[in-house]
Amino acid sequence: MRNLLRLCPILLAFALLLGAEPAFAGKRVALVIANSAYQHAPSLTNPVNDGVVMAKTLKEAGFDLVDSRHDLSALDVRRVLRDFADASRDADIAVVYYAGHGIEVEGLNYLIPVDARLERDTDVYDEAVSLERVLVSVEPAKQLRLVILDACRDNPFSKAMKRTVASRGVGRGLAQVEPTSPNTLIAYSAKAGFTAQDGDGANSPFTVALSKHLTTPGLDVRRAFGFVRDDVLKSTGNKQEPFVYGSLGGEDVPLVPVKAVAAAPVAPVPNPQADIRRDYELALQLGNRAAWEAFLAQHPAGFYASLAKLQLEKIGAEQAHAAAIEKAKQAEAERDRLAALGAQKDAQAKAAADAKSAEQAQLAAKKAKEQAQQQAAAAEQQRVNLAATAPASTASPAGTNVASLTPATAPADLNRSVQTELGRVGCFSGAADGNWTTTSQRSLSQFNRYAGTKLDVKVASTDALDAVKSKPSRVCPLVCEHGFKVDGDKCTKIVCGDGHALNDDNECEKKRVAKPAPSKPATTSRRDGEDRPAQQRRQTGGYGGLGGIGGAAAGIAGGADRSSGRGQIYCDTRGCRQVTRGCHLEYRGGGGPGNVVANAEVCN
């Protein structure tokens, strides 16, 4: 018994040594497929290079089996997946890496072999391999099933294929997926609905980051993908964001275990703050209510607990805003229904009041959500700043330095990201300098107008960034100056042909030739000049004096109503008067010195 007690410390140390070995250190198998030489589409440069890098990375990490294939036909892909499923039956970890073209049809994802034609949208069912088929090949693995897809490239097949049914959707990039099997992760090189870059070098940015972080000994696979995300965002200027779908349990799941050592010479000094920070950043990466509640249950007080509470308040405000929107929709629908049915006025009035109240509640919830988001972003920025200035003694253990996985970046970085995305959709033409000026506010206002959104333009928010990033192409129309026209995404100068000129409506029209002015006679004939006064004298009836009066009277009489005499004036040597009612004037000639009275008053 005494000997047994002496052996207890040794047995305990041995047990601790065995316990230090991370879980998931059993048999590990991997399949690498890289398709570049497409027969019915332009070849891809990087996939085969990416496949070589990933196969080398996994072999150096000590995987028991790494099957690397490239440029496979549809039949070969199915055969390789069938064989790999057999290899996965007694494995603890199974990994499939695919680089090449992928496509999403009706919300389902497919890998495209090199011999696929895909002339019609229905051909994917026969010529492509579904993601579900790939998941079946890793399903036998006991502890971790991992599928990595570097297949979010801009796909030429989706542009050329014919649509057999107009309503059948062919998406851009790959569709979001939720694995149904436990302990399964699916990693995309770009977020669902977005495309990935091949990169300027021999390998894609995604594969470069994978080879750097994925097989770090002892590093949890979720944190490894977090580091991959950070690297890709940085190398692509925030244009490409890798994303991971699925979930694992609470234990660390490294692809490569930490090598066991014979004995630890010196026990490491515990660093509670480092552990709390690690837990906080893990919860931040998950970003849901359950993760934050679990963190607060473990660490109920302190600096990180306060940050976690702000994150919970942000999630609660976002959920309240979503509930308020739904309630407002229901109240509005009820109001419209009662109005359509012609319900009683009091019922309609109550429904209208409920709708108005729900709308006000929605606005209040939106304001609370934005305030909570701003508070959480400011607190997170404070944490990042403190971590950047903290001494080395408070950092995480060597080899496990934690990159900032914050969804809310620094204000200047957030401003710059929103400006960059606004420029991509054609709403911002300035420099993405991170200064949120009136020019940036006008650009976001333009986006609201053409995208039908109601984003707050005073500040650059994460909601604004997500809304703009969700638009795959130009939103704001391109406006060109006079003399230029829209040509795709740029303005080109309008050139008119010979004999044509540009008008005020920015259109080419035929030039008008000025007609010569009609020529006037050089001189007026003397006869015309002499005859004109005589004609005038005959029309007026005299040369002036009393005859002129009579001539004027004749002219007046000539313009009046002769039947009634109304409006006529009769003049003689005694003066002028109104023509008697029922009478009228008749011109008797004269008007000169020999006949002063040129008109006579005639009564019927």
C-alpha cells in the first residue's frame, strides 16, 4: 500500500501527460481535387497549383492518407469520392479540399468537372457533382468532417447556359448551406453569394492563408479559419471574406495535435486575463446569444464581461427591431384588410391607430438598435486599442496569438470599407480615405434612393456596409457630362460624323445651312412714290382743314356699321355729332375745298 502511494505522483503526472494530448489525434485522411483544364470553358491557372500546395501542407502535417487528384471528369470525381468514403470509415478526421469551378442552382451547390458542358441549367444534375455527394464521402469520420471549397470564382458556365424554366435561379458564387450532420464544417473561400479572387500569384489568397494557419499544431480549426479570414480580407482590400458554415462542440479541435513532451520542466504561470480574452474572442467569432450567455456564465464580472453585455444588448436590439418590423407589417396588413372589407369606422380607426403605433415602435427599435451597435463598436475598438498597447507579458501563449476577429472594425476602417463598397456600386467617386464627409453622406443617400433602403447617412454603420456589399453590381446610374455618353461603366466622348453636330440634347444632328436673305430693290420707282400720296388723298378725301375733317369722318364712317349708324360721326361746317339713330352715312365724294361735306346722313 505504501509503495502504491509512492507511485501516485508518477501515475498522476503520466495521466496529466496523456490528458494534455488534444482530442482528435486519431487517424486523419484527406482528399485533394483540383480542376484547371476545363474542356468547354476557359482554363483556370491556379487550382492545380493550389491543390499541390494543400496536398503538401497536409502531408507535412502528418495525415495518414492524402489522395491528390487533378483535372477529373464527372465519372472520375464520383469514383474518387466513393473510394474516399471507404477510407473515411475508420478515420477520426476526414478532409476534402476542392479547387475549381462551382455553381449554385435553385439553392443547391455543385462542383463542376472538367468535361462538363452545362449548355442548359438542368445539365448540372447529370454533368456536375453535388455538394451533398461530397458530404456523404466524409460522413463516416468519427470526430471531424471538414469540406473546404475554393470554388467561388466568377463562373463562365452560368452566363452561357440556357434557362429551361424562367423561374429557375442560377446564383452568383455558392449558396449558403447548413450541414445536417454533427461535427461538420464547410468552408467557403468567399461568403455565400459572392465570388473569390484567383490572385496575382501562383496561388489564390484563400489557399495561401490556409497553408499558413490550418495545420498549426494545437490550433483549434475554428480559430484557424478566423486567421484565414483576417489574412484574406487584408490581402484583397476587404473585397473577399471567407466564411465557415456548421458548428462544433466546446472542446478545441485542432487538425494537428501538439506533440507530447516527456515532462514539463517548468509549469507555465497561469494568465487568467489571457484565458478570458481567448474565450471572449471565441464568443465574438460565433457572435450569437448562446455564445455570449455561455461566456458570461463563465466570466460574470470584469472588463470582458462588460463588453459581452454590450454585445448581448446589441443582439437584443437587433432582434427587437426585427420583431417591430414584423409587427408593423401585420398591423398595416390588418388595417388594409379592414378597409377593403368596408368594416365599421371604429374598427378601421382602431386598426389605423395600431398600425401607426407599430410604425412608431419600429422607428424607436431601429434607433435603439443603431445606438446599441455604435456602443458595441466603440467598446470593441477600445478593447482592440488596449490589446495593441498591452505589454508582451499579457499576450497569449507563444504560437497562439489571437488576431482580432471583430465584426465591428475601427471607425476609420469602417468608413473606408463603406466608401469602397459605395464606389464599387457606382454611388461614390471620391477617394476612400476613411473621412465620413458630406460627400460620403450624399453618396449613401444616393444608394438609399436607388436601392430602396433607409440607411442612416450621418454615420457609416455595419448595416450600411452589409447592405452595400449585398449588391453584386452597379446601383447608382452612371451620369456623364455633355459631349459624353455611357459606355458600360465609363463615359466615352461622342463623335459625330461629317456634316453633323452635337446638339443640346447630346445627340448628333445634321448641320443646318443658313439661307441667304431675300434681296431688296435698290431703288423705289418714282411713279410708286408719286402715286402713293395721291392714293392716300383719295382714301382720306381731302388735304386737311374742313375737308380733312370730312375725310376723317368718311374714314370713320367707312369702318362703322352702315346699317344702323351706330358708332358713326357726322361732321360739317358747324361741327361734329353722333349720327342719328336709324340713320347712316354715305360718301358723296369730294372732301376738298369745293365740297366741304364729303358725307351725307341718310335716314330710312
